[in-house]
Amino acid sequence: MTETASEMAIEQVRRLVADAWGLDVQIENLVGFADSNFRLTADDGGQYVLKLSPPGTSLEWLQCQNSATLHLTTSPLAALVPRVVPTRGGEVLLRLDEESEHPRWARLMTYLEGTPLAKVTKRPPLLLEEIGRTLAQLDFALADFDHPGAHRECFWDLTTTPNNAHFATYIDDPSRRALVEAHLQRFATRVTPRLSELECAVIHNDGNDYNLLVSAPDGGDPHLTGVIDFGDILHTAVVAEIAISCAYLIVDRDEWWDDAMHLIRGYDSVRPLTRLERDLLPDLIIGRICASLMFSSYGRHSNPDNAYLQISEAPMWRQLERMAMDDHSRLAPAVDTACRRAPNRSIDQILSIRERHVGRNLSVSYSEPLKIVRGESQYLIDDQGRRFLDLVNNVCHVGHCHPHVVAAGQRQMAELNTNTRYLHDNLADYALKLTVTFPDPLSVCFFVCTGTEANDLALRLARTHSGTREIIVLEHAYHGHSPSLIEIGTYKCEGPGGEGLAEHAHAAPLPDPYRGPHRGGDAGARYGNEVRAMVAELSAAGRPPGAFMAESLIGCGGQVIPPDGFMPAAFQAVRAAGGVCIADEVQVGFGRAGSHFWAFEALDVVPDIVTLGKPIGNGHPMAAVVTTPEIAASFVTGMEYFNTFGGNPVSCAIGLAVLEVIESEGLQEHARVLGEQFLDGFREMAPRHRLIGDVRGLGLFLGVELVRDHDTLEPADTEASAAIDAMRNRGFLLSTDGPLHNVLKIKPPMVLTAEDVAAVLENVDEVLDEIEARR
Ligand code: PMP
């Protein structure tokens, strides 16, 4: 690596460029690390850099650099990175020394204007933040780039710094050597064991102050004009990108601490650093300083003439020494603050702000509210660093902050977000990938932003198609918070503040085979008859239903699994009267039912309209309606359906990523297996607990109904709430549901593990013991 590039006479360069690229140029020598670089100015004013690799340079590595810069030309960073200029024959790498076994290669790149940051002393915070942001954007743009040449062992792979420890022997000063060795040791114990948890991808890997170009037009504030030299490009931990820049940019700076924080803040604002990345950042920064110092010490021994190798040695030592004096425990919180993640407001302060400035008709979970600051897979973490197993969030379906979903959203956000009046591949891709998950004839999508919007639109579709607003719903149903849905859902309209069902809405009995009027083997048929009777009555009154709307598995009604035969009977009766059937899969879709991707499939029906929400975007606000071509055609009345945000490129990128994760991680089957583990476990413990009245569920949608008396079914509501409080204190977040508030509901992120299920079962068992002992 330290081999100096062989010199090439200026005259030879001129001839090469004229022959291969057809350019007549003025030539100037540029400093380079491994390559020989020449700055060329063509007759037409065009400016280029000719890079000649030293003999024996890996072709694959050069191809990788070229491919990466090519990849970036279609990214928002195109103007900030050099572009490869092919020869007249279309080659992007020109072989020199035809005869040689170790040929050199020539590449021509566009020249970017600007001064290396190393030569600029004025570095205002805004410039540093811009550099941080740009590096993060670069990482986003490279996130979907890969090349075999980027997978190589390399001294400059920050993650393997301790492997280079033997280079420390070239450090002559014993105290300095000890300092480096101590840090390498610290790196090996603190950073190395956690490397496998870091996100890896191809990164630029050398944002030092010679590779960042800035310009200050008219003496104004400097801004970034280029990121050059992809010669260190590598597949490694992505956080190395900002760590490396920090390491070089803080050297010799009086305000080094603040400078680092501005860089980190900028980076984090575009690609939020994870908890682990933030924790490891100080060690990674020092790690790169150590690597650089080992390398320059080695370079001095083996190659005393190469000035470039020693370029920043003395100030680097000063930097390492002053950082060594600073307590590590001070650096990590500073990084947190830079990333604006420091836990700053107390729970009381937040409650008081909410009280004054946020509408108050929203309850907060738990009598002692939680301030949750982070989510990770199936866990939520509070401001005290306590980790809770999340058993109720069916929104963060594939796990809180799933990296694949986060990256998809961030990448698309950095590229484009606009409405669907422009054509975009993401919408087309998503419509295709989503509709193939449905049985025929469900094949037409409408993209909206919330479950409420989806259901509201479903009502409009049903009304336009059937010509009537008359609708049959189920008792205790909740379908959304708009007036059109409040007035048909008794969960709200017959609760506090409600105004009762609208005249056009008719609530059929909740098909609850445990507590409802119909129980036993034929409960499904008998509940079906209730709907049939309701349809007959409405039809006789000249008001046949235009729609039947129900959740496939019933959430607010108390985690009720409709008994066999109910849905087919209800659908048949409503359709016979000319109505359409709407399945609300806002809570239960996307594989949660385990046996099937859509819960209605487990009930042996195919709805006419299906509404999707919550899990669809893993927390990103998006939702959809899927219907038949026929119903979609009826909706073409001349009035446009436009939704500002629905189906935007970011939402679609996220939706696609969610589908990919469900598939690649086998989450539907996982839900089936864990669902059975839950049911078996609860059924096994039921005989030991007077409180357990019923255990029910499908996949990872489960309910445990607590009662005080198995004959009267007197609801054990206070016991249920005591159970969730006790579980919370043990690190498990559960909640209650059902009209009588006595059903423990379980609908966790689908990445829960079998160990988690076992832990939940064991703790519920103990908690119920405690509560039963108290009574
Ligand atoms: N349908 C069902 C079954 C729901 O559970 C919800 C939300 N709890 C909605 C619709 C409404 O969704 P959103 O809150 O996204 O408007």
C-alpha cells in the first residue's frame, strides 16, 4: 500500500490523454496517497483528474471505485462526487503497460471545484453539520450498492483496528506507544464484541479533510462542494463513516469537541445513529486516530521519503493525548446530546405540557406513565434505560425500528417524496406486491394514510356500489375516529360522549362464543342467523343493507375469534340483499393470524373490500383499501379521489420493505408457531387459576378473559388491570380490552421469540397466583 506510484512524465500523460480521451490538456501534478494524480485542464475549460494506479493494483478494487461513483451519479449527491469519464473507446479503466504482469490502470474523473478542507481554518458549525449530513446521505445512497471489491481485508477497516496492534511497535516513544496500545485493548474489549450488532454496508470510509472540498464564494461562509477519493471504499460498519471524519477533522482544532458534535449532529439528522453506534462512536474515533498514528510510524520506518504519509502526525499525537485525558464517560453523553437524544424532560414536565397544549381526550397508559425513548425489535426502552417486552404493539409489526424498513424510508426520503400525480416505480411495485397477497378478485388498491381513512373510503365505495348507506356492523365495533365511523361503531358512539348509532347503522350481536347469547358448537351458525334475520327485517322495511363491516378477528370487542360458520353466513345473507362485505384487517392483517396472510382467509370468506392499516408501514402512517375491479369501477363517478400523502414514494418504499421482511424472516409461520405456544401455555395453566375464564386466539392475536365466577362470568376487570400493572413492573407491556375491560390482550410485534413467550407465560402464571392469593 505504501508503494509510491511510479512517476510518469508529463509528456507521456499528455499523449495518453490525447490518444485515449481525445483531450488536449494542460497538466498539473496533484498529491495522492496511492495513485499518481494529475489535474488536467482541457482547451474547452473542462477540468479532470487523471488517476494512475501503482503497478499491481487490484482491478476489482478499481472497478469497485468506479461502480460506486457511477452508482452515485443517479443519487442526490451526484454533483458532489467525481464522475468517471470513459475513453473514446468507452473504457472506464484503461490498461497501461500492456506487457506487464502487474499493469497500471488509468482512470479519468471529473474535477470538482473547491479547496481541501485541510486548508481552510474557518469551519463554522453549519459547514460541519453539512459535512455530517452529506456523509450520511452518501451512506444512504450507497446502502443499496455492493461490489466484491468492497469486501476486502484492509488496514483502514476501522472495525478491525485491534488486528493491526503489531504496527504499534513502530511507535518509538514508549509512553505514546503505551497510549495507543491501551486504546487498542479498550477497543478490543468494548467495541469488537459488539461489531456483529452494527449495520454494515459499503461506505466511502475516508472522509478526511483532504477528501472534503469546500468553497466560500465571495468570501461568504464556506460550504461543501465535493467528496473525493473513493480509494478506501469498503464494506464495513456504517458508523465508521462519521467516526473517521471526526477523527481527522478534529485534529489540531481548538474547538475539537464542539466540531465533533456538529459533525455528529449533522450525520445523525439524516441517518439517526443507533444507541449502540452512539455508545461506540468515541472509541471508534480514537481507534482511527490510533490507526493513523501506527501507520505513519510504520511509514516513517519503511518509507522515510513519503511526506504524505506523515502529513498529520504531530497534531494527531496531540489530539490523541488530549482525548486520552478526557474521560470517556464524558464523551458518550455529549454524543447523545449532539444527537438530541439526551433524556431531558421529566415525566411530570411532559405531562404538564400535554395538559396545557395537547387535547386532553387521550388517556396515558399505566397509572405511572412511561416515557419511552427507544424501540428495538420486540422491546421498548424507557428514559431510565429499562427494557420492556412489548406485547401489544401490532403496529410495529416486524419489530420496532426494523433496520431494513428504517433504511428504506430514510433512503427514499432523501431522494423524493411527492404525491401520486407523478408516476413513480414505488407505487407500481407496491400495488403489484400487495395485490398478489390477495385472493381473486381483490386486485385494486387505494392508498391512504390511516385505518380511519381506509374504512371511511370503504364506506364510500360500498355506498356508491350498492346505492345505499344502510350498513350492518357488529356490536362493540371500532372502525375509526371520523364521524362516518364513530356513528356506526358502538364501542364509541354508545360510550361516554357518544350520540348512539346513526339511523343507517345496525349492530348485530358480537359473535362471542364464550360470553354471548350463542355458545357451543353451532354458535357460528346461530350468530349467522342473527345477521340473516337483521337483513330480512331491513329488507322488509325497504332498507336492505348496502354493506356489512366487521373486523375479521375482533379487537375492541375483546380479542374475539368469530366462531366457525359465522362470517360465511353473514356474508351470504348480506350479499343476497345486494350488499358488499367489508373486512377490517387494520389490526389483524399481514400474517398475524399465522395460518394465513389475511385473517379473513382463516374464516373461509373472500370479502369485497378489505381495509389495511397499522402494521402496513411498521409505524409509518399509511393504510390501504383493496377491492374488486367491479366495485372500483362503480366508484368512478367523475369525482376524483385524491389523497395528498397516500401512496407517496416514501410510504410505498416502507410498505415494500415491510412485505420483504415478513417474507424473508418467515414471520407469518413464526406467528402461527408462537400463537400455538401461547395457547398451549395458557390452556395448561388455566386449571390452576380461578381467574382464567377463556383462552382464545389465532396466531399472534390472543385474548385471556378473566372472570370471578365461571358460571356467572362476572368480569374480573380490576384483577385484569392489576395483572397488567404487575406485568409492567416485571418488564412486560400488556393491556386489557373488551367491553368489560377484563380481557388480557396479546398482539405483539411478530419478531417475538419462543423464549419471550415462555417468559410471558411464566410471569402471567406468577402474577395471577399473587392476585388470586390476595382475594
Ligand atoms: N379499525 C380497527 C379495527 C382499529 O383497531 C383501528 C385503530 N385502533 C382503526 C380501524 C382506525 O385506525 P387509525 O387509528 O389508523 O385511524
